[in-house]
Amino acid sequence: MSTETGDRDPMSFKNMITGDHRDPKDELVDIFGTDQERDAALDRATEWARGVVSAAEVPASNQIAAIAALRAAEPRLGLKSATHLAALLVN
């Protein structure tokens, strides 16, 4: 695994030791779109999260259950990004 790839992996050894300091929006763009369409990717991520939480029959106000449902549905989603998405659903 290259250093560059390892830095982006939320479970990399470096991130386990020093913490993942990436902006959660960057990870969402990596998963749901491209930098050229950043706003659209974030909108897609939010709509996807709404659907996942609804399908799991979890109230968006139950942040822990919502985060768990999001991470179960998309394994590439880090804790920080899932937390960010879950917070957007209640606002």
C-alpha cells in the first residue's frame, strides 16, 4: 500500500495513531462524485443517507443508529463522514 493511499484510508496505521484529519466532505466527494461536481456529490450523499436511514426504519434523530445504518450500507464511509451525514439529516 502506498503512503498516499494509506493516508486516505480511514483505517490506515497512520490514521489510527494520529487520527483522521480529513474533511468529511472530501471523503463524501470521493465516494459519491468528483471535485468538479462537489456540491452535487454532497447532495447525492445526503439523499442517499436519507434513503438508507428511512429504509432501516431508524429515526434521523437517533444519531448512533443512523450512523450505524449508514456505515453498514457503505463500508468505505468513515466514522467522521457518517457522523457528518447523520447530522445533516436532522437539520
